[in-house]
Amino acid sequence: MKPPKNIKIYSPVVQEAYDSIPVLDWATDAITEGIASRIDAVMKEKGISKKNLADITHHRPSDVTRWLSGGHNFTCRTIALIEQALGAPIITIAQ
């Protein structure tokens, strides 16, 4: 994934910093935001609150908030835990 091009930046210093963000970071952000979005959608579909998910997974509500923020670097173990707790897939692996 490439950085968004429709962002207006008026400071040359900020533009330089923005331009120096590696493409891998943009791609990672897109994946983590997608995972967070899927978790949120399943939670809404099943009527599960952040507190409910925290209780089911034996994590703090602040952990769930971090998962849903879109910037969390998920481990496979955490994704599997969330999938089990929600009773729904979060990620589908191509065969």
C-alpha cells in the first residue's frame, strides 16, 4: 500500500517527514486497521461490547480499546484468541 496522495501538507518539514515513511509501514497500518475494523464489525453484529470481549478473553478493556484502535501489532495468538472469543473468523488464509 502506498501513502495517500490527497493529503495537503503546508509545512516542508512535515512533508519531508511524511514522505520518509516507509511503504512497509503504510502496508502494515492498512492490515492492522483492516483487522481492527473486522473485529469491530463482528462485535457489533453479535452485540458484544468492549467489556464483554475483555471479560471473555481475560484481558483489560484498555487492551480491547488498543486492538480496535487500528495501530495494534497483532500476534497470531491474539487473533486466534479474539476469533475464539467472538466465534467468528477475523482473518481468512488463502488456500
